[in-house]
Amino acid sequence: MKRFLVTGGAGFIGSAVVRMLVRDTPHEVLVVDKLTYAGNLDSLKPVANNPRYKFERADIADLDRMRTIIGAYRPDVIMHLAAESHVDRSIDGPAEFIQTNIVGTYALLQAALGYWRCLSAECQSAFRVHHISTDEVFGSLGEDGFFHEEYPYQPTSPYSASKAASDHLVRAWHHTYGLPTIVTNCSNNYGPYHFPEKLIPLIILNALEGKPLPVYGRGENVRDWLFVDDHARALILAAERGSPGETYAIGGHNERRNIDVVREICALIDELAPSKDIGPREKLITYVTDRPGHDLRYAIDASKIERDLGWRPAETFESGLRKTVEWYLANRDWWERVRSGVYRGERLGIVA
């Protein structure tokens, strides 16, 4: 049994990691989350009453608070998922991304370093800080090739630039101070509990409600889709068995054009929730002005984590997408509460 401290554990990927840790392992988990618009304690309800789960509301950029929390909880592993994560929001308001993703990561590293230095040699050797990042730090691929662990950084949005900076900080704290860190860079996640400003949940909910299905440009942008539970399993493996100083790229082997993703969702909604009033959902597709600086293609070579840690995605895109649509159909209360609050499906990121 280990003690995991998970920052951003009330978010989409973080909550999937926490649910899996509590459900499938003997570990104890402390979630540290600021509960901004995308943090949702409803996503942690399945484990909220488990005695191995604890929650602390805090801002990772508050260095004194992080020192206090880490010193009191005494974690064996810190999994750092707290981040502002939406490209469109970073275009509208980059300051919050700089504060959380860069300043917050710095504060967390400093708090972790001070704690680590006071551990016994045995505990120092076992301790890990696992920083979860994105493939967007690598920029845009052409029609061929894949991102991998040695791929050069070329971030193109305020979001990806802030995540690239945080990646560099984590590696610097390892090489300069010896802090045992791991970095993972993942492709686009999807699945249950996904905040509905992202493409797949937004299209699902708009299709259910008969609203326009916005597609940027002509929908030619390509993403590699990763089911969130597959990602959570990879993250736990990396935290438990990854080597300090290493980076692991995590991808789903599921490249799709955005327009094809939207069409697949339309077909699933028509099958699982047909509506005579709405009719075929594909008729709702609406092409809108493209996002400024929209990267053309992302794709990941995940052979290293497969080879070193034995991880492979369990879901195909078709099986994962069906599970996702079925979850949204069965959990209307969850997304209706989200949509009645700070987010109502409005267009973001149109400031050039």
C-alpha cells in the first residue's frame, strides 16, 4: 500500500485515476483540487465514502499550503494532473494558464523537493513525482510520422506553451536537484465524466438536444484518441514502475479526422437515442471558423511504454466511443448539473 497525492483529482483524467486507484489497488489517495469550473466532486462520488480516499481543496500555486499538505499527508507518490487544459480558453485568457500550469507546477516541485530531502534514503529512493502532460507540446505533425519521447518541443498555443514550460521545470528539478520525477505525454482523452467543452462530449450533448454540431474549418484536423480508463491505467503503471528521469508517450492508436469523429457520434446517437423530432443527427453538422493556430495532426508512438511497462490500450475507438455515449445517456443528471452552471456550450477561443 502506498499513499498517492493526486493534484487535479476532481478533473476529467484525474478523477478517472482516483476512481481506479481506489477501486483496483490497495493504495490510499488524497485529492488536492482548487475546484475551478472543470473540477467536479460529482466525478468522485463513486469513491467518496471509501476510507482510503481523502479530499483537500487547495491551489497548487500556494506554496505554503502545498508544503503543509504534503508534510501532513506524507505521500509516496505525487501525481500532478492539476492544469488549465483547454486550448480555446487559453486563447481567450492565457494568464490563468501561466499561473496554474507554470507557477503552480513550480510551487508543487518546491514543496515536493523540501519534503523529499527530509525522507530516509530508502523512502527517497521509492518516492516519485509524476507529471502528466500532453502531446500538444510537440506542435503539429504533417501527414506522416509520430510524436515520441525524443520529439522536439514546438508548442503553438498558450495552453501547449504553458504545458511545455511545466515539462521543462519537472525535468530541471530532476537533473538539478535529484528529485525523482517522471513525465508522461498523452494524446486526446475521451470517456465518461468529460467536461462538455471538449469535442466529443460537446457533440454528444448537442446531438441529444438537437443543437448545431460545430466543426472547426472543414474538420480535417487529425487527433489520436485515447479512452480515459486506458490512460488512467497507464498513468498508475508509470507512477508505480516508471524509472526516475524517464518520459513515456501514451497514445491510443486511434487516429481520426474530427469530421469522422463527429459522424461516428451522430450514428451512435441515432442508434441509441433516435428522435423523430430531431431526425438524423448528421444534418446538424455546422462548419465554423477554425481555431487560430489550429494544429493539423497529432499522433503518438507509444512503443516505449508498451515495451518497458507492458501497457497497451484495451479499447478500440469504436468500443470506447460506444461506452462513452452510453455513459452520457445513463448519466443525464451529471451533465445537466454541469451545463446549468458555469458552462453552457458557448463558443470559446475565437479571439485571433
